[in-house]
Amino acid sequence: MEQAERKTESLSARLSELLRERIVSGAVKPGDKLPSEAELTRVHSVSRTVVREAMAALRIEGLVEARRGSGVYALDRGPVSDGQSLTGLTTGRITGVIELLEIRGAVEVRAAGLAAMRRSNANIDTILDANNVVAEFYRKNEPTREADYRFHYAIAEATQNTFFPQFLNLIRTGMVPRQDLGKSLAGHVYTRNPALLQEHRQIVEAIIYQDAAAAEAAMEQHLEGNLARYRALLRDTITTE
């Protein structure tokens, strides 16, 4: 399963990079419609999952937008980020993942509360769309990494404070990082969150009803659950006599 997940992410990364280059170079101009999902699937010989994750990555970077019932269009956002991340950020060890989750808790819990207070109807649509993609991939037992990032990024955008989405861009490579852990897992397997969809639903409902306290509590529960699973994984890797 993890090998298939890594393959899917590698293919989606290559496809998103190809499309990104076409947009940034001007080959695809602002306002131009991108090829349909079916066409990209056929031309590049990849699955629909690969295409959706590639498009999700471009949407997160602000390079494209999806127009309901019409398709995906290029936006004029200038040069993309140079990909810088936090100094020392590594997800090659479990302790590094734990450190990152602790920081995410400090930032994203507050972001959820602010999103509940400040979100627009457009923000709600974006959050719901992102969560629907997470749910679709989760139920099909397909990789949710990019979709989950998009969900959290949509909440950060709803704060109306540009530093929250900028922070998520900085830590993007470390979010949902289990496939990067490699040998540090020592033969142990990280099991995905069985309550992911319910936890997301609680966050979304609190934001929709503008209940800042509930949104913060739901986000804290969500991130603390992830933290607990990685701490348990670290504990299980301890070698005993």
C-alpha cells in the first residue's frame, strides 16, 4: 500500500510540475482552460487520482481555480514559491514528525477559531470541496496527503490572515509524512486515522456555524489524535532486551 502511495504521489508531483511550468512560462495564459481530467488521464497515461492530486497542488499554490460545471482555469498569480521550508524541517524521523505536529497544534487550533469567526461563503465552499475530496480518497483507500493538505490550507485561508496559509506552505513537505519515515519505522506500520472523516466533519460544522470555541476544540482533538498515534509509534520502535 505504501509503495503504491509513493508511486501515486511521484506521478502527481511530476504532472503538477509539468502543468506548473506551462502556467508560469506563459504557455498557458491566465484565463485559459486547462485540459479536462479525462484528457489529462489519457494523454499522460495516469489515473484520475494522480490528476486530481496534481490539480489540488496547483490550486493550493493559487495557480488554477475550478469553476463549477465549467472546468479548471489558469490564474495570474506571478512566480510561484521557491519551495523554501522551515529550517531543519525533517520528516525522516518520528521525533521530527512529533515536533512538527506540536507546532501545528499551536498554529492550526487558533486558525480554526479565526476561520469560524471570519469565514466567507466562498471560504465555506472551498473547505467543503476540499473535505469532499479527502472523503472520496479515504473511502476508496487511496492516498489523501494532498487532499488533506488542501483541506487544512482552505481553513487557513478562511482566517483572512495571510500568515496562516504562508505557514502551511512552509511546512507542506512535513504534513501527513508517514511515507517519508523509512527505516525509522523499524518494521512498524502507521495505521491511518479511523476517525478522520468524523473529525473533519466536526471542524467543518463548527466553522459553518461560526462557533470558534468548538472549531478550536475539534481541530485540537484532530491534531492531538495524530500526535498520540506517532508517539505510540515511537514507543513501539523502542528495542527491548
